[in-house]
Amino acid sequence: MKIAFFNATAGWGGVKTWTIDVAEELQNQGHEVVLIGKDDRFRNRAVSKNMRAFTVKFGADFSPISIVKFMQFLRNENVDVILINVSKELRTVGISAKLLDIPIIQRIGLPKDMKRCTKVKLLDAALTPHYLFPCNHNRDGMLEHLPFIPKNRTSIVYTGKHARPTEPATSAGPIQFITTSQLNGLKGHKELMDAMHILAEKGVPFHWHVVGTGTEEELLKKQCKDLELSAHITWHGWVQDIFPLLEKADCFVLPSYFEGLPNTLLEAMSCGLIPVARDVGGVNEAWPPQFDQFLIPESKPASTWATHLQHIAELPKATLAAQKQIVKQHCEANFTITDQVRKLAKEIEQIAYAK
């Protein structure tokens, strides 16, 4: 099959990482892929992995010029199916695909990614995309939010990760915490910073690696300075290859108030990092059952986070190493990218051949 991935988002989030990973594995499994986005980083990452990729302007919604341009592209590439992410793509290349009778698969990252409005309902009826979800939480939530969408036009395929070639190692010094989410309000870094302050006040040795950029970055750096945490925190900014940092860390912390099935969580677990996360969205669908105590209810304050992080920080190194191995084994048993992409390929073939 020839599969074209389109992404009209500007920032870097989990869906772009998912797209690159899935497209690469589909190519490894013998399918043809091409990636189209509006962000040069997206194209460059794909090209670095020996995939064909282009940077384009998507234009205005429903623009005849954009629609014709994408129709020409899809014809020239002889595409069998397109896989898109946000409604912007549906309102441009999605129309082009429909006019060419090319199946449309739209991946839904969060249950309310699409608004409940007449325009969305009409587009769904006109374009009849098949909706792909990374977890049950997302599908159940969207079907409740948009009851006009039939369940038989939906599928669930979990996000997958490559098995890491190295065994988890523990840091020789203080515990190494890491977060890899965008620095935006819903990601919960402010509350986590308060928890880190509690640890520092108690004299618990630790270091926190903050990866990512976002709208809250300057506010968080000011909070860090005000709480005198600068010696405990390294700000890494946007990182193209996250795995070297993950493999040097011990514990992955996900304080988000709102998630689907976080790509970042699976990346961290593939490296054997002990996860600590807020129990939101589909997080619990990927969670290793041996670590249920670190799945924190939404209502718990910063002090609860600090208690769990202190417990992990004070584990003997041998215990920490053994627990990291459990996490890695759980991820390899349930979320390898080879297995998940094989399931996705079967779904795509069924959708394509049903046309």
C-alpha cells in the first residue's frame, strides 16, 4: 500500500513523534509512505530516517486552490489511503482525497479534539473518514461527545515503541527525574515544581530534567528561580532525539491534567523509567500494574507527588534497577511498535479494500 501522512500542526507534540515512528515501521514492513507537513522539523526528522517527506502550505480551509493542489499530489503519488490528524487537514487534503475516492483515516488524540457543531457533523457525513484512536478512553469519549459518528467507523490501535537495545541503568548519584511534555498549562509542571520544592526543603537529593518548550516556559523558569531550585533543574528545551536523555534518567513524571494515551509515557517506559503520573485519560490503559501506587488521583495536591517521588528517590539502587526492569518488560510485552503497526496495517488494508 501507498500511505500518505499529513500534519498541519505547527508545534512539536506526541502526534508528530507517533507519525514518524509509525511511518518508519510501515516502511520497514514493506509499505510505501510519504509524509507532508507544514513544519520543517517534521520533514527533516522523516528524511533523517530515510523517508520521503515534504513541507507545504495547507492554505485556507476549503480553498479550491489547496484542494486542487492536493488532488494533483495524491494522483502523482498514486496514494491508496491518507492518514490525517486535525480538522485543518480534513478541510483541505481530506476533501481532495474524497473527490478521488481515496479512503481517509483521521487519528484522534483527545476525545474532544473536534468541536460538537454543525460544520463537523456535515463534514463527517460528506467525507466519511474512519477514526483511529490510541486508546479506549479516546474512542469512548469522542463517541459520547459526537453521538452522530457510528462506532463501525472507528478503530483502536495502541501506540507502540521500539524495544530499546540497552538494559535500564541507574544513575550513580541522586535520583534523576525527567518530564518531556510541552510546557503548557494543562501539562501540570507548575504543581510538579511545587512538589520538587518540597523535596528540596526536605534535603532529598535529586535532579529534574525538563525537556520541551511552550507558552509557560518563562513562568516556570521564574517559579524555579523564586523557589531556589536552579541547582536541581536542567532546562533542555526542544530535543530531537529524546532517548539519550531518557536512558540516563530513573523516573518519568507526567503531571498532566488532560491526556489521551501519552506518547511520552510509552517512550519513557520503553527505557525502563519508573512512571509517576496523574490518573487521567487513557494513562491507566498503558500502566504497569505493579506500580499502581504511582498513578495519582486528579485531586491530590503537590505534597502527594512529593511523597511518591521521595519514596522512589530513597530506594536502594538494586531495588531501583529491578523495578526499572519490570517497567521495560511490561512495555515490551504490550506496546512494541512492530506488533502495533502490524495491527494498524491490517486496519488500513480493511478500510482501503472496503472502498
